[in-house]
Amino acid sequence: MEKFATITVTSTYAGDALREYILKALIGGETLSTNGVSVLTNVKYKRTLKKLTSSGVVKANNCTFTPTSGVTISESSLSPVAFMVNESICFPDIWNLWDSADMAAGINAEQLPQALVDALTNEYVGQVAKEVEEAIWQGNSTGSTGTIKDLFDGYETQLDASATVTVTATTLTVSNIVTELNKVYAALPAAMRKIPKGEMVIFLSHTALALYEMNLATQGINTTIMGGVPNIYGIELKAVGGLSAANIIVMGERKNFYVATDLESDLTQIRLLDQRDVDGSEKVNFVLRAKIDVQIAEFSEVVYYS
């Protein structure tokens, strides 16, 4: 995710300037939010997930040890890949901006207006959250988008290849959203039903969650969810912005969805580097570098509505 660009200014400055930038709303970062999935940190190169299953261990009583039963240990791995944001802002590009008066006098002493620095930092962090969120779900290592989505396989790509519990999706509406969620819930493997509801999660789009809340409203049910979170049968409905379609639903145990990174804060730390004392250029660089990869540990325990 490499970008080198200068800032484009459209201004009709007249009179005093409001020292605030209005940032567009971005959907992203929901999957990595608190209690969303299992996040593994300090993964520099690779981390292996070991899965163990057994069967037929109970036999009629006797005095011998006969290892006729099976214990299977399988592995899957996470190998975080690096991505970056490299953006350059040139001082001359913002001379005609309405808050350039905040840059300080003198061409060698000028600084970026703090309001602009704050706005750019928030914008870049928000955009990173959006693009990382989309890659977590839609990433395809064989893709050719030229974006972070090409660096690793996201949850959807993994499920498309390996899902064993699937439900055929339809166009979601206010009237059918509960019926379709019930189909997902009914498809949950029996062994998964003993897991505490608080450890389960249903990922769905923001559109689907809105349809669910509208459905409740038509029944006269309070949708403000005072002191809680959206849920069905006690299982959280977690809206995420990274799904490729509004009618995709994924249900499973939270700890079955893994994200590996070096340090979570790397995804939000933007460094500002003034290049005037480095190479003499009249620009400031904004830099972010981080690593990420995702993996579903056990596909047979995930319901995929797609």
C-alpha cells in the first residue's frame, strides 16, 4: 500500500477560517476491536496453530493398553506480511490554504498547521483501518488489485475454499432477516451449542444489522439495546465493514478467528518526518508500517452464509 502524492487544495477563502477539518465517515476496524477475534501479537515471522482431535478412546475394561483409537494433531500457520503507508505533503501545496497563517513566518521556519496535521493523521489512520478491515475478510493472495488485499488470504477466501458448514444466501430484507439468521443458527454443529453464548459471535454487514434492528422495530421491540450489544439468542451480532457483500454472515467461536500482527499499535501509529533537514526537500512524510495475517483454525466449527 504505497502512495506518493501531494495535497490538492480547493479553496474559496474569505474571512476567518474555522480551525477544524471535517473528515468523511469510514467503516473499518470492527473485526480487530475489543473482544472481536483472537489477536496474536509479537509475531515477527510465523506462528503455528496446533489443533488436536481424538476419537474412540473409550473401550471395554481390560488389563492391556491397545492404542487403537486415534489422536490427530494438525497445524495451520500465520505468517504476517508487511504493508506501509508513505504519504508526502509539500509545503508549497498548502500556501494558499485558508489556515496557512498558522504555518509561522519565514519559508525556512514554517510548520504544517496543527489542525491539518491532526486531520491528516486521523484520516490516514481511519483509511488504514478501512483497508485492513477489508483485507481481513476479502484478502486474496492470488489477487492483482495492487492493494493490501493481495498480500494474504482473508477469512472469506479461506471459507470459500474450505468451509464445511454452509448456508445458501439470499437477498436480505427487513422481513426475512430473522428467518435467515435462524438458518445460520440452525446450521451450527451440535458440539458448538454447548459453548457459552458469550464466546460465540455472528459477523454480518452493517446493512444486515440495520435490517435486523428495523425488523425488531416493526415488532415494537426496543432497539436501543440499553447497556448491551445487538444479539440473537444471546449471541452477539457484530457488524463489520470488511465483508464483500451485504448478505454474507459468518458464525463461530471468537477464538477460532485469528489475527497475527507484530504490535497492534503499529496499525494506528503515524510518524511525521520533516524532510527539510534530511534531503532539503520542502515536504513532510507521513509513514506507517505494520504486519498482519489471518487464519481460521477449525473450519468445521464455522457456519458460512454466502
